[in-house]
Amino acid sequence: MKKLRMIKRVLSFVTCSALSIALIANTAAFNYESGKTVHAKTLSEIQQERQANSQKIADLEVQIGSLEGNKAQEQQYQNVLNEQIGFIQSNIDLLNAELDQISGDITNAETNIQLLDQTIAEQEVKIADQQKAIEEKVEVFKERLCAMYVSGNEQLASIIVGSASFYDMLSRVEMVNRIAANDEKLINDILGEISTMEQYKADLETEKQNLELEKANLENSLAQQQASKEEKAGEMVTLYDKMQHTQSEIERLSFEENLLSMSKEELAQINAELDKEEDNIKEQIRKAAEEAQRRYEEEQRKKAEEEARRKAEEERIAAEKAAAEEAARIAAEKAAAEKAAAEEAARIAAEKKAAEEKAAAEAAAQAAAQRAAEAQAAAEAAQAEADRQAAEKAAAEQAAAEQAAQQAANTIAGRVGASGFMWPVPGFSYITSGVGPRWGRSHNGIDIGDAGIYGAKVVASRSGTVHVGCSTCPHDYAKSGSCGCGGGYGNYVMIYHDGTYTTLYGHMKSVAVTEGQYVEQGQVIGYVGSTGYSTGAHLHFEVRKNGGFDDPENYVSP
């Protein structure tokens, strides 16, 4: 019994050891090399070059400030602006290169994180396989220990109890000497596996820590690079705006230089062309006003006719319904009278010809029922016609409501002055040129231009009928002369209001309304551009009263 308790302790110790060994796993050496992208320039070199360009741009900005407005130095001013544009474009190219490198690094980081996750998963599979193999060898060794005990080896228990640990027990020379020669290889294999697995366990823990640290670093780098990419994108937008501004300045100076170099004959020819187009516009306004009045009268006539037709139709339906109901009542009364007469005649003649009179009465009743049915059908038909008319009316009202809703969705709320006119470009308030002399002729409207105005929505200053003067001008850019489209107005629209006022919207990028269309105040009619005789993106806005020019600033304000 004492020996039995000892062997139970041995088996318990072996079992605990097996559970400990189960936690040890094998791992393959992980050869990992981060993907690297070879660049023509490093990020540091690109950033240094971009900083140098930014300093040059700032220096040139100082020169521009000192030269601006000096007519004697216009050519030098243009040269400095061109040089600044060159540096700005160079910075844009450098930013694009920097963003390309950041995008490549982000892609490499994502790929490396996927590789790390895949390697960790592979190591866990190998750990499970090695654990199973060790457990099988431990089971074999436990069986041999049991066999040794059964064979009567009395010193086994004392050796096991006196050992400090499982490894100490296996290393004792006395134990090794008492094991048969054919068991020595198994013990050596277990000792080797234990030693190897202990080293594997330590290597795996270290490798896991390194991989997790590397993964965290890559994820942090990924977040930083993405934030840097967004920052660089914002810088590119700023540079593009700056380049566009300086380009507009060059075009403005070039235009003024060309204007100054023109002879009196050339200026007179340009003014003659503009006057001709102005006369043409006036004639169009007169004809359009007449046409608008004619269309208004025609629409009123059609509405009156439609209303009369509708009322006549309603009266006809009501009359037919009343007639059908009266006919049904009369038929019912007649049928009742005929039935009563037939019944009376049948009663009087019942004794003489009961069967004959009964047949006659039934025939009379059938005829009366048929007439009643016909009257009822006529009444139902009249009711169906009335229902159809009501449905058509409801459908027309719904269509009108949907049209009004669609029109409201395309209408922008803007500031309406005391005159009842609305500012035509909501959100942009800078007037670059007002009414008065300009370049040898009269400027009959106001020019509304501001940073970022290109493509802005142009809305109807008041409700009215549209006349599209021109909508096909493709020359949407700053220019020093007229392209010939719309007589200098480019893509433009006129709106006729109540027969007294007319508004004009010129140099638009595109037109969003059609000829003869009625628009509400605030409805979008087009988009700001630089078509026609235009030196840059703006809206030319005119107000005409009874065909004559009036200052728009008397009617609208931002």
C-alpha cells in the first residue's frame, strides 16, 4: 500500500509536468523584412526643396507689393509674377511627389501588418502540433514508469520522492542505471524535447513582443502618414488658389497694356461693336416685352376659355345626372302605376282568365323592371363621369403642387431690398466695377466679382419671363478683347418683369433656364463665368426701366 501511494505521487507529478509542457510550443524563425520603396528623392530632400521655394515665393511677394500699381514697372511686375508662378508650380509638383511617397509607405505598412498577422497564426498552428507530439512521448514514459514499478523496482519510489524536480529525477545517475538499455533513447528524446521547447517558448515570447511592437509602430506610422497626407492636400489647394490669383493679375496687366497700346481707331471699332450689340439687345427687349404681353394675354384668354369649358362641363354633367334621376323616378312611378293597374285588372278578370291575366301581369312587371334598370344604369354612368372629372381635377392640382415644390427646391433665399429686387449672386458681395465711364465707353451695370466666385449660382433678381440672349459661348476664360459671343456679354440672360423692368445677367459660365420660361425670384438661372468680353470671372448685372439703363445699386445691395 505504501508503494502504491508513492507511485500515485509520481503519476500526479508526471501529469502536472505534462500540463506545463502543453504550454510550450515550437516556432519557426520569422524572417521579416519591411517593404521599402526606392524613391528618386527622400521625403526630407523634398521638404527642404519645398521650404526653399516657399521662401522664394515670400521674397517675390514683397517685390510684387512694391511693384503693384506702378505703371512704369508693369513689365517687371509681370516678370516677377511669372517667376512666382513657377515656384508655386514647383511646390505643387514637390507636394505631389511627397504624397506619392506617403501613399506608397501606407501601402507597405498595411502589407507588413498583414504579413505579421499571418506569421503569428502559422506559429500558433506549429505550437499545437508540437504540443501533441510531446504529450504522446510523456504518455509512453508514464507507461514505462508504471511497468518498472510493477516489475518490483523498490528503489524507484525513494528516487522519485527524494528528487527536487522532475528534471532532477531524470538526471540522477541511479535512475538512468536502473533503466534498461532500450529506454535510454526515449529519456534522451524527452530531455532534448523539453530543452528545445523551453528555448522555443522563450524565443516565441520574444518574437511575439517584437512583432506586436512592430505592428503598433506601423499602425501609428500609418495614422501619422494619413494625417500628413490630408495636410498636404490642403496645402496643395492653397497653392493652386495662389497660382490662379497671380495668373489673373498677369492677365489683368496684359489686358491693360493691350488696351493702352490700342489706337483710337481700334477702340472706336470695339465701341462700335458693343454699341451695335447694345442696340440689338434693346430691340430684343422691345420685341420680348411685346411677345411677353402677347403671351400673357393669350394665357389669360386660354385660362378664361378653360374655365368656361370646365363650368359648362360641370353644368352638363349636373344636368345629365338630374335628368337621369328624374327619368328613373318617372320610370319607377310609371312602373308602379302599371303594376298596380295590372294587378287590379288581374283581380277583376281573375275569375275569367286567371292564367292569361297572370302572364300579362308578369310581362308588364318585367318590362317595368327593365326600364327601372336602364334608368339606374344611366344614373350610375352620370356619377362615373362626375367622378372622372373630379379625379382629373385632383391630378391637375397635384401636378401643379409638385411643380411648385420642384421650383421651390431650385430657389435660393437671398436678401430682397425695399425695391423688391434680390441680390443676384448670394454669398458674394464685392462690386469690382460700378456704373460709369470705363475704357472709353459707358459701363451700364455693376460687376460682381470675389475670390472663389467662379461657378457660383446666379439667381433671378425678380420673378419674370426669360429671354436667353446667348448660351453657346465656349470662351470661358479671362481675355483682353471680345470673343464675339453675345456682343461681348458672352452667355447672358434677360428677364422681363411686369412690363416695366428688365434685368440682364452677363458673362455666365452656363445658362440653367430656357427661352420663354417663367422663373420665380431667387430661382437659379445660371452660373458665374468669364465668357464674352471679360477679363476674369464675374457677373455683369444690369437693371433697365422702360428700356433705359438705371443704376442697379439703386435696387439691390449685398
